Amino acid sequence: MKRVSLTQYLVEQQREHGRIPGQLRLLIEVVARACKHIAIAVNKGALGDVLGSAGSQNVQGEIQKKLDVISNEVLIEANEWGGHLAAMASEEMDSIHLVPNRYPQGEYLLLFDPLDGSSNIDVNVSIGTIFSVLRKIGHTRGVSEADFLQPGRQQAAAGYCVYGPQSMLVLTLGDGVAAFTLDRETGSWVLTQAGLQLPDETAEFSINMSNLRHWAPPVRRYIDECLEGRAGPRGKDFNMRWVGSMVADVHRILSRGGVFLYPWDARQPDQPGKLRLMYEANPMAFIVEQAGGLATNGRERILDIVPARLHERVSVVLGSRHEVLRVNALHAEGG
Ligand code: AHG
Ligand code: MN
Ligand code: MN
């Protein structure tokens, strides 16, 4: 079988659809290369002294793991000199990171969750990197946080890399979803699936059940209906999976269908949810929609939310169309 590399895929997309400007192509290649470096560090584990805590906290008040910090540095160093970016933002940085003056400034903004699933790092369970690409609107030289505060539907590209039994890169440029597997011998990302589509129907849900007592009535009712199985209103038995790394849970859903929920809960009543809108929910919502699924906060499409802050949180319901519509309907009924 003829192998198509990420580079060839991007060149052909550009040729066929003329939809990938040179800077965007470079950006994707640089992010993919950075993810390869992160994959190598992840695979070394204790041998590379990358496990455990870094002894610091991020802006969200979470303890940073060594790999959170390493991955953030790898992504910044890889991306700041190429001339394709105006600025970057990350889960692990309080404010935006400008491209240093000694480098040319490009037209894109890159946001990332450098290492998703931190609680799984030290137990050898799949983790990942999530990224979102926006265009800088306007032609002023300066960049501020306000330039980032665009709704997710304006993303030029989004993707994630999952570091699991295989390292895989899943990417959308707004024209479907493609998946690449890392060939460790040659060091290249090889196209292994194009036109990913997730089924409309599913019988598998993904939620942290230990928070059940804290959920709002519509979410509780949705899960209750699933748990009632064949005898209940849904008329079928459901299975449950929760890895605890959004990347891994979403990757499973893209592979075989399912619905993922991280809803608002009463532990932090003032926060809309746990997950971050701009570098977790938006890129995943873009990918899931491009694969034929839906992504909402229970009431509105995630990609239509206009962010007020870089580290804004959001309630997330995404995956197979019929399940997301059922969750939305229960919210509309008020539970
Ligand atoms: P991060 O490691 O980037 O902070 O994200 C962790 C997120 C997400 O990956 C996952 O879905 C969720 O936290 C798991 O949360 P619980 O531990 O509450 O299940
Ligand atoms: Mn995360
Ligand atoms: Mn993270």
C-alpha cells in the first residue's frame, strides 16, 4: 500500500482545494513535529525522568506535572521562530505568549492544552495534546488577548495527538477529519484514515459517574435513562467508558461512536464546567462536527460561544448526534 505522509497530505489538500495557505501548512507541520517530541518524552517515562510533579501551579490552580511543563516548552520553542504565528496561548500560561521581536510575525494564533489527562501520566494510561488555530483578524502589529476571543466556528484548523498504544494525530482543516499514525522507525506521520465519520446512533456514554450527586437535573435524567437500559425509555442497554483523558475519550468516540459529557456540577457552582472552552472544547467540537457529530453545552452549540476570557470554562456534551440531541432536549424541558 502506498503510504501518504502528513506533508504529502497537506500539499495535496492545498493543490486540490487551495485551502491551506503556506503559513498554515507550516504551522501544522511544526505542531506535528512538536507532538512527536512529546510522544518520545512520554514513551521514555521514568527512564527520561519525566514523571511526577513539577512542584508548581498553573493559572487554574492545578499542580503542574513535569510533562505539562515539558510539553508546553516543546510547543513554544517549536513554534516561535517560523514566522507563521502572531502569538500563542496555553493552559499552562496565565497570559498569551507573543512571538519574540527577533522573529517575523505571522497571521495565525495557536492555542493548546500541551498535555491533556495529567492525572493519567504517572499510571501509564493514554494522554494527549490538543490544539486550536485561529486567524488574527486585523493588520495591526500588536497582539492582545482580545485577538484570541473568537468563537470556535472561526477556527482555521484543530487537532489532537493521542499518546497511547500508538501515537496518533487527528486533524481537521474544516473539510473533514483525517488521522495519522506515527511510524517510529521513520519518524513520520502516516495517513491511516481519511474522512472519519462517527455513527449517529450509539449505546456508549462517557462521564465521571462519581460526580452524579452534583449534576443538574437534565444530566442526571439523561444518565438515569441510559442506566435503565432495555426496560427504560431508551429501550436499549448502554455501556460506559471513562478514561479520564479527554483526548482518549474523544478518540474512542470518533473511532466507534459514543457520547462524552463533562457537565456543570455543584462543586464549583460559579463555573460553567471543568473543561476549558478555547483549547479543549473548541478544537474537539470542531473535529467532532467535521466527523458528523454534535457538540453543545446542553443548550447551545459550543462553536457559537463567544469567549470572554482565555481560560474560560464550559460544560461539554459531544459525540454521536442522536445522544447529544437527547441531552439538549432534556435541557430544553428543564430536566
Ligand atoms: P488536564 O489534564 O489538561 O487538566 O485535563 C484533564 C481533564 C480532561 O482531560 C478529562 O476529561 C477530565 O479532566 C477528567 O476529569 P476528572 O478527573 O474530574 O474525571
Ligand atoms: Mn486537558
Ligand atoms: Mn493539560
